[in-house]
Amino acid sequence: MQYGINTIDDFDLKGKKVIARFDLNSPFDRNKKKFRNIKRIEAAIPTIKELSIKGARLAIMAHQGGDLEYQNFVSTVYHKEVLEGLLGIPLKFIDDICGPAARKAFEDLKDGEILLLDNVRYMAEEMTLFETKLKLSASEQSKTVVVSRMAPHADIYLCDAFAAAHRDQPSLVGFEELLPSCMGRLFEKEYGVLSKIMTSPEKPVVFILGGSKIEDAFNMMPEVLSKDIADQILACGLLAQVFYMAKGTYMGAETEKVICDKKLDEYIPQAKKILEKYSDRLCLPLDYAFSDKTRHEVKRKDLPVKKAIEDIGTQTISL
């Protein structure tokens, strides 16, 4: 046990049926049917390999695609070939999550075999709206379809989806209510690093926040700033653009259309509150980049631009 949480070492896994939730969500090119980056899949390999070697009968649950943008949903069948190449052993796949076919395939596993279930986000219970609107307790989530149907067929639940573990969704919080549970090796490693940062960080501490999931950033920033965990936050990506919109900066029609289409303009009031209180600890980009067949950069003072902003600029990177 580490940090009060069970680890793989706390269980005899041979012959045990294990439901494991991983975060395999990776950038995917729909036209080429190919992943652009497989870092998250690679990070899951040590836990998957260890479970198989120790004789667990493993069913993998994972999501692919941000659920606020349905067009990004992709079947996890594409993960199968990548996982097999990295593991060096064959996997079973079924285009089901918790139906009769999935349950039978799970029951039929032999020691060391691995079953990859389809994209768990195909279940409405795993959607952000389900999470944010209903706000079910962990006990209530244990009664949802995906948990109540799969848990009776399992001996152990394992979570190695550290990057998604803050989400309040059935596959992440419901199984623990019904099954002996533990964290995987990636979760154990990441939790250890985060615990040190949150309790006894080596100063100074700088957080770099970017990407499109700015909801997570806005949930975290007040916490790490108010408790002086973060000395400074470097904002980039859509997060920084929302902060500039909160300051009254016009980013350009195409850029602001992207933000509004993703409904990220809803965070402008929160951005204003953070700017009012912590502007001296928030570093925003000095320049931006956009593409028009080739890369172009523009200083912040020279905004707006006609094209959608796609990156921070050289001056910001140097800073």
C-alpha cells in the first residue's frame, strides 16, 4: 500500500478477473486511421504487462475522444494493434462494453489473457453532461449500467487512468464501491510526484497549462494559487486565449469562433476573477503563431489576425 491506496503488490492476481481502467486517449488522424502520438498507450504498458505475467484475466476499459466533441469519438479497436506491438502478445477485442457479449468474453478469459473493451464513452453514463448535471455519489454510480453489469464478473478493480482520475464517472469511481481495488504502476508513480508537489514542493514551482480541456485548469488554478503551491502559472493554448478575451483583447474572428464553438467562452467570468486576484502570478503569451501554408508569428500587440491562432510564438517559448 502507498499513500493509503492499495497497489498491485497487495493482491495475488493469478486467475483473478481484473477490470482495469486506463487512459489510452491519444491524438488520432481519422483520415489515415492512425495515431499521431502513442505516449499514453506506451505509459500503460508496464501495468498491463505485469498483470498478464502475474496471471490476471484482464478486461481493459478506456476512452478515446473528448466527449464534448462527439466527432472525436473513435473505437478502441485501433488501440489493439498498437498495444499488441508494444506488449508482444495478442489481445482479444470486442465491440461491446458491458453487454452480454462483453460479459461472456470476460468470463471466457484464461490466465494471462487480455480483453480490450470498446470505447467506454459510448455509454451515456461516461459523458461529461451525465457527470456535471446529475452529480451522482460514488454509491449511486455503482448502480449504473456499466458498473452493475461488469462488477459481478470481476474479482478486482484497478485504476491506472491517472490523467482521467479526477473525473467523477462510473468507470472511475463506481467499481471501487463494489470490488477490492488498487492503483496501477503509472497511477502510483504520478500520484507520488503530485503528492510531493502538493505537500512539500521544491520552490519555485511553475505550472505550465495548455491544451483544450480548460475546465480542468480552471478547477485547479484557484487551489494551487490560493495555497501558494504554484509560484507562477504559464498559460498557453486555448486557456491563454480565454484569459486574453477576459482582458478585452480581440483575438480575431477565426480564433474566437473556435473558442465559442467549443463553448469555452463560458469560462471568461472565471478568468476575470483569477486575473483580478492573481494577475502578478499569471504569465500569458507575448506572441502567437498561425499557419497560412507556412508558419507566421505575430506579437500580442499586433492582434487580431485573420487566421486561427494555433501555437505560442518564439518569444513566448524563449521566455
